[in-house]
Amino acid sequence: MDGSLQTWLLTLVAVMIVGISKGGFGGGLGMLAVPIMALTMPPLLAAAILLPVLCAMDLMAMRAYWGRWSLEHVKITLPAAILGTIVGAFTFQYLNADHIRFVIGVISTGFALNSWFKPAQRWIKHKPGVKAGRFWGFTSGLTSFVSHTGGPPLSVYLLPQQLDKTTLQATTVLFFTAVNYFKLLPYALLGQLNFANLKISLLLLPIAALAIGMGVYLHKRVSDKLFYQITYLVLFITGLKLMVDGWQGF
């Protein structure tokens, strides 16, 4: 991390967004964090700095939503997600920064386009079953390892289950708490949890705590509609920028 004002500002914005999302406002739009940070630093560095912060956020969010999750859906998705994380760890070495930028860009723009035009809703006519849960759980674990963008695949499975918004949020929190803590080992083995990165993560923790509190507050009191509209637009533009940068790097 170069320490420039632009880099720090984008990092703080990313942490605020993911914290508010984990607190229960804005759905899975915490996936904006790595794309925003990757505008000024290598994606793997962004993911490594964020991981300890995410783990701390998960514990804060667990406290806010304790016991309100659906264990049935976690039991279906989590084992597959762990497998996806392992696959991501073993294949990660074959991807360079430009590959990762391009992949994150595709995921980001695709998620934004789906939110606007909703093709996935046309494919899903019934509640997804166990096989679908395992598939999307695996995909979530894989994309979560690469860029902490496991929210959209998990949402494809969970949203049609028609859970109330608090149960949905609590289930998501429990799922990603387990996934993120499992990711600590392979990230450490890849040498990404070094002292320099951990020091930056530690400095970001107060912002993370503030953002979680804001997310819990907004979850109870504010409609997500305007937040979604703005954030999807930012997600789409950021995704396009990363796709262009990644493609040029090829």
C-alpha cells in the first residue's frame, strides 16, 4: 500500500461500505470493497488487508444478529463453500493481478446488470433446493477467497428462499463468519498476513466498528432503495474500469 491520500480515502470508503453492508443495510454490496481498493493497489493486497477487518466485523455482526439465522440453509451451503475456498487457494497462484482485476470487474458489472434487468429471477421459478444450495455455496466460497465477493452467489440461493430480511442477514453473517475465518489459514500460507498488512488492518478497525453500528441502525430504520441505486451504479462503473485495466494488462 503506497500510503497516498487517494489510496487511504478509497480504503476508508471501502471499509465503510462493507461494514454498513455487514451491519444489515445494503445487502451483499460489501463486494464493492475490493474493486474500489483495487483501483490503487494490487487486488491480492486489497483482499489481504481486508480479511482481518472482515473477521472483526463478522464478530460484531454476529453479536447483533445472534441466533436469528437459518441453520438449515447454512448446513447446505457452508460445506460446499469450504470446498470452494480450498479450490480457490490451490488455483490462486496461477492468477496474476490483471487476471484478478478482470475477474472482479466481470463479477461486479454482472451483479449490477442483474440487479437492474433481473435475468436470474426469470430463471428461478421455484425455491432452489439442496443441489442449488451446494453449487452456489461452492461458487461463493471460491469467489470469496479470490476477492471477498462471495455475496452475490450466495444471494442467488438465499433470496428466493423468501426469508424475512433479519433472518436473511443473520444467515449471511453466520455463513461468512465461518468462511472468512477459514480463509485466514490459506492467506497466511500465501504470505499475505504479514506485519505490514496486519498493521493497516488494525488501523482500520475503529472505522469498521463505526460502520457496523451504522449498518445495524439503518437496517432497522431506512429503506434500502436509494442506497442500492447509488451503489449499483458505482459498482458498475468500478467494474468496467477494472475490466479495462485487467484486459490491457493481458
